[in-house]
Amino acid sequence: MHDKKLLKTIMAALFASLTCVATMAIRIPIPATNGYANLGDAVVLLAAFLLGPLYGSLAAALGSALADLFAGYAVYAPGTAVVKGLCALAAALLLRRLGKRIKWAHVPAAIAGETVMVAGYFLYESTLLGYGLAAAGGIPANAIQGAVGAVAGIALYLALRRVPEIREYFGR
């Protein structure tokens, strides 16, 4: 039992690092929002799908917040930690709920997670950052970010799921 928890903790740290790197490695600036599009959401979803709700959401929250800190978006780091953690949590819980009944359960799980991300950033920007309804201007960019993350995350999941050792360890 103790070894499994240690291994899950190590895997969560690995996924947090991968999330941070994927977020920072390829950044496509979005002038309308002063933000950027990236591949971090793909790893957020992959962490959710493979590690489950607890470890997946912790990895997503930590890795995404660290990327904001390293990239100079410190004001977003607390909101990003919550938003990406909830994104992964929603995706993991829905996958767990639907996984045995629906063959392609990772698709609605990814959509639900990314919907949480879009709504979460709108709420964070409109209330805590004080942008009000002007925060709605970021919704299209975040939706595109979410769509790219969902497609890439699902593709990675499907590819990795074919590896026997990964299927054996993660049981998904």
C-alpha cells in the first residue's frame, strides 16, 4: 500500500513537471488577452485520465501554476492552480463515472474539464481580477485553448493506453 502511494506521488510530480514544460515550451501569443495558447491542457487532461481525481488534479494545479509563475504571469498563478485543478478533477471524475459504460468516455470527460477551465478563468478574471464583463473577451481564446488541449490530451491518452505497461500500471 505504501509503495503504491509513493509511486502515485512520484507520478504526480512528474505530471506536474510535464504540465509546466508543455505550458511553457510552445507559447502562441494571443494579443487580445495578453495571454498565450499552449499545450499544457493536454497534459492536464492526461494527468486526470491516468492519475485519477486526487493526484491528477494536484499535478494539474501545481504544474500550471508554476508555469504562470515562471512565465511572468504571477497574478494568474493562484487562479490557474484552482482552475486547472478543477478542470482535471471534473475530467477525472466524469471519466471514472462513465468509463465502464461508455466506450469513448474520455471525450465527454475532456469536454467537461475544458468547460470548467473556460468558466473558471471567466469567473477569476471577472471577479477576483476585477475585469467585470470585459473578462468575457477571453472566452473565445480560452475555448480554443480548451479545444486544442482536449484533442491533444485525448490523442495522447489513446496512444499511451496502447502500451501494455501503462495499461497495467494505470488500469485505464
